[in-house]
Amino acid sequence: MRVKSSLASYVAEQFAPLGRISSRAIFGGVGVFIDDRLLAIVMGEKLYLHTDKSNLDDYVARGMPQFKPYPNAFDLTTDHHEVPQEIVNDAEQLRVWGERALNAAIESARAKQMAGIERSRHMKQAKKRAKQTK
């Protein structure tokens, strides 16, 4: 595992019990992956974790911003929000937030997969109807 920052190393160490850890450069920072799933982004001294409807309120209630990989881009954002510094500094709380972020990432991937399956099913049905009307 190649890590480029002390914060990314710390995060990887805390998240090690969650699965197979890897890291690589992403958006000019370091992406921390668990089982090849992007869980965290470390940009400078800031940590961003994956969010969805199950954990988003924890971040929004604290006023934590959404990760924008390219600050000058109009509306390009990701499903990651900045983690409050008090959570980053508390290893136990960070592991809890990491586990919730991993669950959010898994559910998001499952939802995207199901949407793709549904889209494929609709396309097949449309092609079948088109053949029947010929």
C-alpha cells in the first residue's frame, strides 16, 4: 500500500479491521479503499468519507462540506463529506464513522447496480416491443 500523507496512513490504520486496505492518488489527494471500494479521500489535512441517506445527516448537522474534486467546476461533487476534526482525532469514533461510511458505500453501489439492471430490463422490453410492432 502506497500512502502519501500521514493522515492517510492514520486513516488506513484505523480502518484496517474493516477489510483489505489500499490507497492511490485520486483528485490530487489520496484515496483510501477498502476491498477496492473508495471509502475515504484525504486532501491535505482534510478527510472526506462516503455518505448516503443513512449517514448524511451526521455531516450536514455539523455543517461539513461535500467534497468538490475541482473547486472551480460548477456542480461537480462526490458522495463524500468532510469529517469533523474531533472525529478524526478520536480513533474509536473514526472507526465508527468509517464503518458507517463503508455501509453507505456498499448500499450506494447496490442501488447503482439495481438501477443498471432495471435500465437494461427496460431497454430489452423496448426492443422486444419494437420488434413486435414491425
